[in-house]
Amino acid sequence: MSVLSVDDLGIAFGGLTALDGISFAVPPGDIFAVIGPNGAGKTTLFNVVSGLYRPRRGRVTLDGEDVTGLPPHQLARRGLSRTFQNLQVFFRMSAVENVMVGRHLHERRNVLAHVFTLPSVLRQNRATRRRAEELLALVGLKEAADKPAAALPYGALKRLEIARALATEPKILLLDEPAAGCNPVETQDVDAVIRKIAASGVAVVLVEHDMRLVMQISRRIHVLDQGRTLCEGDAAAVRADPAVIAAYLGVKAGQEAGRARG
Amino acid sequence: MTVRRFVASPYALVVAVAIVVAVLPLVLPSGLYLRVATLVFINALAVLGLNLLMGFAGQVSLGHAAFFALGAYAVAVGPTHLAIPSWAALIGGVALSGLTAFVVGRPILRLKGYYLAVATLGMGLLTALVIGNEVAWTGGPNGMPVPRLVILEWRVSGSQTWYWVAGISLTLGAWVAVNLIDSPTGRAFRAIHDSETAARVLGIDIARYKLIAFVISAMYAALAGAYVALFDGFVTPDTSSFLRSIEFVVMAVLGGLGSILGSVVGAAILVILPQLLTVFHEYEHIVLGLIMIVFMIFLPAGIVPSLAAAARRRAT
């Protein structure tokens, strides 16, 4: 059974159709990529699935439950977490505090206990910090734990967002361009982290421009163009699809590719 | 090692505040200074609460005098018209203020930025209007006397006593604020301030946490208002004025948003400076305004955070 499925999703902004009839399903532990040229609707798709936008039509299902139109914090409670293409880091906090915020749902949230800092709150703070440090180590940011987030380079912030999203213990993780701003070595690290996450049973859906990374790690690839699905399949199938080549390289190149094959 | 760790921890601030409170009476030459220090502590209490809302949760309020006045009039109206003992009126006023913030905050905290500022401004003006017009209850523009605070047999009066009440309350208020900031609730506040989108995606119910910050800050303001009224023995509609709200905001911003110590410093400057500037007679307000502008130009993050950053730069 799929942990996330999307049926006939559509959304428009002021008459401009941004997504039109998108459907796919992601099983647990899967690595599922969404690719497409700029403006294809990838981030919009993430924003609809994570509850930031309400779709005009279609359904989003998490673990068999219809969650269409639920607010983001309730989706988080049901096991959905994500990172952002344009960073949404808590810049006035340290790296480890950023990840600690991600533990919010797993902490006791009794304000009165917090006001008086009962011993249980101190214990909980220590446990939260420990878990956050483990996650920072997982993404290779162990040394940066107590640095202000604002002092970290772009590639590190991308990985910080992954650690923070993992802190919620998601069943499904949406990664919006996790390798953007990373050098080739860091990209390899991100690759390894994503595989590790998927191996632990979390379904990973990623939007990514680094085609080498996408082709290497994705089990299935869903290609969008101008808000519509072009095709879906494994790396080999997508690479050979004339429509995909046309979308990426222009119509003419696509025709030539088609002719070359025919 | 453990000493160094303590100095770096936010609780060092609470201890610093406690030490200032304890030492000040030994160095201050007269009762007048003690009175000024008491007013600084009481104002700092209100600013501390406002700073939790503005500096940590990132939500502005231009109407906090409404809660300040609610606390002040509770200890005036309660004993005078309703025969409630003044200690109960004090607690009741703080609770009522929290409840009011809860009811009012629900609809208006959906607004952001300027719109929230205008909505809270409206709340403040409305409160001032009611207090000014309900002459039978509040004495209207003339204000009304406030009976002494009596707790069991203890009559709380005299500048000595009030100094200690205000000083200890401020220390406890700072302790509570520090506790909150380093808890899941405080982390939620700060997360909302930096990115509402990220906070929501991580499971934080942002409407709930904005409301919590608003209610807590309203209770701080009400306690401060009640103290001022009891301390002065009289309350006037000035407690609810727009200028009062602005004063709290200026104290918070001048001292440093997001800084506990900044709240105390900001309150101290805005209470003490006008007293010193009386030598300028009619130019008093011009000089005060100029000093504030100069402060904000050279210490744009507020006095305490800007100086702390400068000290860190020198250390490295």
C-alpha cells in the first residue's frame, strides 16, 4: 500500500493553471523524484501536498486517510514533513535549536510546566537536544551544533533543514532541491543521507535539478511540464522518453531524438 | 568550567537582576531614588512581557496599555465598588487580563504586521474610551483613589516595602521569561518569529502559540498596572493611554527586542532620563527625542544586543 497518494490534483492562481490532473502514489521506503523544467509546478505540488496551498480539485491521501486541505501542522502530526527550496531556516537560533524545534510534536507541551521549568522539562530538554545532535551528525553538521544558523553556508543550511524535518519522525519526507548549493562531495553526502532515510522505511519524495543525483537514487521519476504530467517511470524509461527530451531541450531536439530512434 | 557555563546560561541574567535589586538600596542616597527604582522595576515587568510577545514570538502590540489599565483599575474598582479584598482584586485583575487577551487575541492574531499593529491599537483606544466614559465606576477623566494593599495582616505601604515587592516580582518575572524561552513553548515562539511556514510544517499550531504569548504578555502588563496603581494610591485614565502603549514598545525596542536584560535597561532609561532632563525645562522632550534617535542610530538592534555583539567582536 502507498503511504502517500495524489489523485487528479489541480490548482490555479488567478486563471493560470499551475497544476492540472496530477496523480501518483509512493510506497513506504521509496525514493520518488519529481522533475521538470523551471516553472513546471514542482514546488507548487509540494506546497499543495504539505498543506500550504489548498487544491482546487483532486485528493491527497496519507496512509489511506484523505487529508486534502488539512493545515500543515496537522499533516505533520500524521507523519508528513518537508524542506524548502528557498530556505526557511530559523536564523536567530543555533543549528541544534533549529533541529530541536522539529521535536515539538514529540515533546510534552504543558505551558505551565514550562513557566516553572519543572525537572521533567529539563530532562525533556536534554533528551530533545541529544536527539537533535544525533540528527545533525547524520547530515554531517555535528561540529556546527552551537553555531548560529545565520553563520552557516548555503549547502549546510540545506542539510540542516533535512535534519530538522527528520526530527519530526516523518513517514514521508518531501525534499525540495536538497542538493542545491552543494559541491560534488556534499552532493554525494546528500545522496548517502537520502538512501539512509529511505532504508529506514521513510518514503522520500524529492524535487531536484541535479540529474545525476536523481537518476542515481530514484526508484521512480515523475516528470512535470507546465503543470501537467509528461510521464512517470524508472530512470531508463524517463531518459528515453521523447516528450521528456523535448521538454528539456526544446521541441526541435525532441523531434530529432524521435527521428533518430525511429 | 561549571562557573563559566553558568555565566553563559540565561539564568546568569536572573541572578544579575537579583543582585542589582539587592544592592541598589545600599547605594541609593534617598527615598526619592528608591521610588524611581521601584517605577523602573514595575515598568520593566510590563516590558518583559511585551518582549516575550514582540521580541520572541515576533507579534507586535500597540495596545498593551489596555492590559496595564485593566490591572490598575482592577485594584481600584474591585475593593471600592465590589467589596473584593485588594489582594484578590490584584489576582483577579491579572486573570481577567489574561482572559481578555485570550478572547481578543483569537480573532486579531490572525492579522500580521501593520494590520495586527492597527488592530491592537484599536483595542487600546477602545479600552481608554470605556475607562474615560464609565464615570460611575472609574471616576472618568478624574481617576479614582486606590485602597492600600492588605495581605492577611500585612499592610503593603511605604517606598521601602514597595521597592522590595517590585524588585522581587521583577526577578521572578525574569526567571519565568528565561524558563519559557528555553522550553518547547519558547522555541515555538522563536520559530514563529523566524519562519511561520517552517514552524507550521514542523507541527507547531501557530495560532495557539501566538495566543499563548499574547495572554502571558497581557498578564505581565496587568500585574505591572496593578502595582503602579497600588504604589501611587491613585489611578487615572493615563494608564490606558495610547502614549503608555507606545512607551512600552519604545522601552522594549530601545533596550533590545529578544533581550531579557534589554527590557530592564529600556525601562530604566525611559523612566530615569525624563527625570534627569527636567534641567532642560521646556526643551526636555526635544532632548529626550534626540537621545532616543541617537541610540537607535548607533545601537540599531537595541542597547543590550548591540553592545553584546560589539563585545563579542572585540573578544574574537
